Amino acid sequence: MAEPLDPELARSAENLRSQLRRSEYEYHVLAQPSVSDLEYDRLYDQLVALEQSHPGLATDDSPTKRVGSDLSSDFPEFRHTIPVLSLDKAYTTADILAWVKRCSSSLAAARADGSGRADFSCVLEQKLDGLSLVLYYENGLLVRAVTRGNGEVGNDVSANVRTIRDVPLRLSRPISGVFRGEVYLQKDDFQRLNREQDPPYANPRNLAGGSLRRVKSAEVAAIPLRIYIYEGFYDSAPATHGALLQDLMGLGFRVNPATRVISLPSELPELESWMAGQTAGRNNLPYEIDGLVIKVDDLASRELLGYTGHHPRWAVAFKFESPQGQTKVLAIDIQVGRTGRITPVARVEPVQVGGTTIQNVTLHNQDYINALELAIGDTVSVSRRGDVIPAVETVVEKGDGHVWVMPANCPSCGNPLVRDGAHTFCKSFDCPDRQRGRLYFFVARDQMDIDGLGSETIDFLWQEKLIRDLPDLYRLPFPRLLAYPGFGEKKIERLENSLATSKTRPFSTILPSLGLPDIGTKLTVQLLQAGYTSMAALYDLVDSQTPESIQAIKGIGPKTAQRLWAELADPRLRNLVAELEACGLNFAQPAGMAGPASFRRDAALADAALPQVFAGQAWCVTGTFQHFKPRSLAMDEILRRGGSECDSVTKATTHLLAGEGAGSKLEKAQSLGIVIVAEAEFLALIGQ
């Protein structure tokens, strides 16, 4: 039975909520806070304590709801109650002038007063590169927040949107209505957050969309999402768009201040000047814009101009030129990697971008697709990120399909797929695609470096059923290979010698080369530093302890510990290792490198088979890179070639590898006269 509410406590709680709402409005909408952050926090803490001690006092629109919940949620579909249309596109000033002329002529002919007036007011707005959102309010309270979807049906993301401080949970008037806005991330927040993403997002829009679709709203609350509202549908809405924007601010919404109202066609020079200024200055804005929007101001004039089946005739979007191409998604296939990770790949109509024809675009995972709200049949904008990797930047025009969803079963082996974190996996160790992926990975230059076993040779041997897993490489029937085209005596001799050399590789190279989901070079180093210098020692750890014992190893978190424990306990892995051991591979680190006291990361990674071009050099790495994600992979390349690692820039540092966003370390290196190396130069140094 709920406790009876104390009227005095109820008044205190409501008074605190009113003060906090007013402070949020002043801070987020007016940008004129009247109280300090310390005072706001004090009031907030008082309300939290009051609501926790008396749960009956809590309300759905309380500012304390901003923290979100740790409970997982799904995103049910919701059919919009208003038309959520796209805008007609223009790409040149001439296109905009033609649109102005069409509107002017149509209004002159359609006005009921017979005046033949051709002038009309227009609102000029920035087109934010964010995620379109529709907010539903009843009697002033936020009841639902829905993504645009295909324009008719979107996903209900209400729990996550409630954590966005720019979104009022209660309006200043008890009205019922629907409001459209754009959720976005500021550029500096994007750079900071994107360093932690795997894979990194292409742009702030995609990261904002991916954040808004996280299954736990408490995680969304930690991300500084922002929103500008630009449209409202309610009974008391003003008769012009300019007045509507003012009323939206009065209701408690943030409205982009970079907005102007002009009269057309009389002020065409002002329109052209504004467009040129916005285009030239967009890189200096704290957020991304991908164009400009021009709307007829008067709602009655909008009704006269009307709609097509796709867009309103009374508005147009001017799109900035960019090194991108537009194409159509024909299909989405999935690929199975060596770890079982499933990667969706879009098959698109061939399009030229930067001198290269793009036909396939990696989509990373389901969250990435959800953030784009991507469906087969959509028209998309694609780029070559870093002039190398094809990426879908945004959906330009929706088709008729629903957002693509990952299949339930692996296309290679038919086993059920499993969601693990942000990604989806096939957990079958014997999945054919996983086996072939392990082979590609194992023989690669940065792993066991087996010369003569490229992907084409692996595929041929697989097709001929001569190999199925790693031990088969060491059991190849070399005399029989002479009968196959392309296998001459010299090639076979080189392959035999390379396989024999690979048996001399140290345990610190063999273990991460097995292609297990979590055991890469970094984790191998952590295990060796903790004293687990052989496979037998790792088996003993798993057989006699619990996953928590692995978590006790420095640098290993609970999720990695759980997965690592499961991998090492898998009898199929143990059988694979036993077969490789029988083939002559060494699964114990030499005694000279054993033990946490004497073990060093550079000693573990040094590879005598590679040119030691960095011997005697001390490197530090900073910034973000196109080819090394995470950037520790770049340091691995340095250590393999004889260099040593510096955590910070000091007088002892000889070289700094500087990527995008390099900050204080770059400045310090410049002041100390340290050699600074860019990514392209570094790739040349390591022969890639």
C-alpha cells in the first residue's frame, strides 16, 4: 500500500522541480543562467533525496528522470500522426533561384484576393547534420519520442530521449501537440567520445543516432546529446513560421538562433549573401551542418503551394557539395570473420567517389544500421573515409522498406547468432567461414608471417579440401602439390621453408595468431607479465580458478575475463592447440623471458624476422589514425621492429607518431625538437 503523501513534502518537491525546470530553461534555451552550477546541483540533490525517501512524490516529468535506467529496453515501432516528409533538394544557387521563381509565380496565381502579389516571406535556417526526431506531448507532458523511420513508421526511443536535457519533460503550457527536431552532437564531444568507439563512427550524426539507440538509457544519459526544435503542430500554433519559432522557445524548446526572415523575391541579394556566408563559415561552427533550409514563412501561403507525394512545395534544402556519391542499396549481405563476428555489407549500385568505383560498403553492426535507419532500397550518400574505406554517411531518400535486421542464423553453418555487446557473433568454433578466417589471420605478415600462403592460395587449398584448419598447414602433402597448376618446385620449397621457420616463433607470437576473439597482442602481453608464460599455465588457471581470477590480472576487465575464461575452457580450442603442438609449435615462452619481473612488452613483440628499423629509438603515439584502430596497433608495429615505448613525451623520447587530433603531446614534442612522424610516412617506414 502506497504511503499517504504529506502535503508539505509534496509542496517542497514541486517547488524544487519548478526551480530546476526554470534553471534548465534559462541554461539550455535562453543561454542566460541565473543560478550557478553549484546551486543547481544543490537543488537537484535535495530533490533526489526527497524522492528517494518518499517515492510517492516522484513524477514522470521530474528533472531527476534525466539519469535514465540500467534496465534494457527495446524500440517498438510507432506510426506517426503527422506527415514526416523529406525536403526537395537543391545543389546550386541557380536551383534556389528557380525555386523562388516557382513559388512566386504559384502564389501570384493562387491568392484568393486576386491581387497577383508575387512577394512572400521566407525563413532561412541551417540544416543540422543530425538525427530527425518527433516528440509527442499530451497536456504539456512528454509522452513519446519517435525516430523518423521511413516517414510513416519510426521507433519509440522515449526512455533514451528523456535523458537529453534540452528536451523539456513538461511544457510551459498544458498543450497537446507534435514537434520535430534534430538531435546532434557537438564536434568536440564527438571527437572525445569517438576515440572509445569500436568501430569508430564516420561522423557526429551516426554517433548521435547510435547513442540514441542504446538499450540502457543510463548509458545515453552520459552522452551530451543536444537538440534543436524547428517545427510544431498544435491548435494554438502561430500563423507564421517565424512566430512559431518564438512560441517554441516560450514552450521550453531550444531553437537554433542562426535563423533569418527575409522577403522574396525582393531580397534575393540578401539570400545569396546569406547562403555564401553560411557555406564559407560552416567549418567554424561547433556542430555539423550539411546544408541550408529555406521555408515559406506564412502558413496560409504554404497551403496554397501544397505538396507533392514526396515533399512540400513550400520548402527546399540546399545541400553543400562534398566528396561523396549517391547510390542505391541493392542488398545487404553478412560476412563471418575468424572470431565469429558478423559484419553486414551493403551491395550498392556502382558509384564513382574520388576516382574509385564503390560497389560494397561495410555497415559494421546492427547499431550502425539502426543509427542510419537504413533499409534495402534506400538512396544513400557514400564516401571514402580517409580516401580509403567506403562508408555510408547518411540516408538521402528512404525507399519503401523497413530498417534492415540481422538474420537469426549464421549463413555459413546455420547455428544461431548471438548478440554480444555492440556486435553479433556466430559462436560455433567449427563454422567453415570462421575456420577459413583463422587461416587467413594465422599466416598473415603481422602474425606467423608464412610466406607463400596468401588468401588466393588459402582459398585454392580450401577448395581442394587440402586444408580445413590451422594444423592442416603443417600436414600439407607437398609432393602432391606439384600436380596442381601454379605450384612449381621453387614455390613449394619456399612454402616448406616458411612453414618450418614459423615453428620457431615464440609463444608470444603464436598465441595471438590463433585468432581467438579476445587474445590479441595486448592481452598476450598482460598474461605474460602476470606470469602465465605457457598454454599449460593458462589451462591450470582456468581449471582451478574462476573467471574472477582472470579479472585480477592487471588491465583485464570483467567482460574480457568472462570471455577469455570461456575460450580457454573450450575443448575444441584445446584440441586445436594439442594438434599444433604435435606439429612442432612452441606453446611456452623461453625461460629468459619468463616472469613478470623480467618481462617487457618490447621483448615480447620484437620479431627478428622483420627489419629492426626502429632499434635504439623511443616512440610515443598520439591522436587517431585511419590504419591503426586502436592506435596501440601502431605501437605494436614499432615494437616488432626493435623500438621501445614511451607513455608520455619526455627528453628521452626520440620520435612521436602523430595522428589526427594530436594535442599537448604534439606541442611538447615540437618544443623539445623531437622527430614528428605522420601516418603516411610511418606506413612507408614499415613497408606498407
